[in-house]
Amino acid sequence: MTEGVATGLDHVGVCTRDGPALWARWEALGFALTPLARHSAPAVPGGPAVPMATGNRCAMLRQGYLELLAILDPSLPDNGMGQRLDRYEGMHILALAIADAGANLARLRAAGLDIPGVSHLERPVDAPDGPRAAFSRLPLPDAPEGRIQLIQHLTPELLWQPRWLEHPNNAVALETVVLASEAPAESAARLSRLAGLPLEPDPAGGYALPLRHGRVRILPPASLEAVLPGVVPPSLPFLAGIVVRTGDGNAAARRLLAGVAADGPLGLTVPPDRAGGVALAFAA
């Protein structure tokens, strides 16, 4: 039964104050991005949706997706993203997929987490006055690792449209997220509690959270070099790396990224300074 636990990696969010620069960089890495969408959310529980500071473009994969989020209007509420960007620009969002927000809320409350209820978010898909994608969200309160959350898609057909699933680099799935933490046992326990799933030892040291689709690796800083050589955390905890699987053994990515990416322990890897502050690996 999967109604009350996480089922996989839903998406990750790479965040910035300069959206056009980040989006251009990821298009150069071979991703076809969705149109710009501005976020909105209720100012009070149960209230109408109001504009927020942020907007995104996404790389939709056949399994999961990659969100490229920017603060577009600093005068509006940003849900704490500005404070996160004061630490570093890069990956600050980790969302695990769920099938039933209500069942997960009941499980989390039974586990002692103080979650007031299910949050509802929405954003336009093609145009401000067009169809709006809707989500139910259960955040992990006060998580130092980032905006860690469970997401149920209420309108998946609006996001996973065939026209957005083909990428020049042939990326097809969000496979792994790498988190560096000075207290890996504590970070891993928080993620396990949120997901409702057990941990296992990670071969590099630290812990792994295996999901039906994908996994999260929670490593001490000393182990980060073994999987992402040369990546230095700007602060801790640090969402350090993303692994996407390709559908052609990395053939297209290797052609596109010649001189940009190099083979590493996780696959063909783009360094953080070329991917908006996060290491991006392509796995064959």
C-alpha cells in the first residue's frame, strides 16, 4: 500500500535571483523548459490564491521533474526563499511524491510532527489566464536541509504533457539526490520520518532513503568527495547533487556537453558553476 507513504522523487528545485541566466544555462545543457509560470498560494488557510514572488520553468521528465525557480518580484511573499538564497544559490527544494495527502497528514501527525494541515498551491501552465496546475503540499517544518516536502499532484495531466518530455540531452528520469549534512543521522531521520520509509546504509558513508522511484543519499561532508569530486559545500546542510537518467546511454548528453561535463562516480557530471550551483550528473 502506498497511500500513506512517499512513492518516489517528485521534483527538485534549483533556485536563484536571476531566472533568465539560470534558464539559459539549463537550456544550454540540453533541457527543453516549460513556459514561465508565476506562483500563487492562499495568504491564509482556505483563502483565495494570491501572487507570490517566485516563478519557475521546469524540465519535465518521464519520471519526476526539475524545477528552476527564481524570485521575480522581491516585493511579494517568497515563502522563505530569499533567506535560503542568502546561504547559497543552488538546490533548495526536495519534493517526494505521494498519492494521498490526507493519509500522509494523518501519519505525520501520529508521528508527532506539528503540521497544521495540507497546503494548496497552484500555478498557470501556458498563460496567466490558462489552465492552472494544482498541488497538495505537506512541508517538513523547520527543516534546515531546505524546503523539504511531500507533493500530491491534483492535475498531473497538465504538467506531464508529451510536448515537454523530449529533451536534446535525452534525459528521462530523476534518479538520485545527494545531500551533504554535518549531522547525517539527524537529516536522514527527518527524511525517513517524512517519507514513512526506512533508511539503509549508503556505500559512501552516511545513509540512503530508497524510494520506489529514485533515492536520496544523505552523506557526511567527508564522503561528498567520493561521489562528487571537487564539490565544496558553501554551507551545511547542502543539497549538493542531482542524478538524471538518460534514455540513450548518455550518447546525446556526451555530444552536447563536450568540454562542459566530465565522467565521475555518478556519471557524466556538470560542475556546480555550470549548472546554477548544483552538480548535475547524467547516468547511462
